[in-house]
Amino acid sequence: TRLVSFFSTPGVCSEVCQIFLASGLEKPQQKPAEEEVVAVAPVGWEQALKMVWSGEIFDAASVAGILAADSYLKNS
């Protein structure tokens, strides 16, 4: 389900971020490249919302996605 689209840096580039809500996914086994450092820190939904409102999560795509998903889930 597409939730929202937005320009990541309007006036600078034409990149459009598309935020989707997916369900029924399975966690794949990670195979990062040797030089890639990946840290996965799963959090619950309510915790993710708290992290947005406290400023702990502040990148535009994550904030837009979490808030759009929260609104969609509450209103569907």
C-alpha cells in the first residue's frame, strides 16, 4: 500500500521518496559485503513512535513513513 510520496530535497534535486506499507514479509538472512557494517535494532511500534516524537529518529524518510503508517493504520 502506497502511503506517501515526497521530494527529499526540493529545489536541489528531483528525487522522490515513495513510502509503502508492506505486510506478510519474512526476515531474510543478511549477507552484507565485507566492508559493510550493519546493525539491526528491532523496536516495537509504540517505541518507534516515541523515538520519532523524542527526536531519536529524525531522518525525513523514516519520520514520514512511521507517521504515515500510524495514521493509515488508525484510520483503516
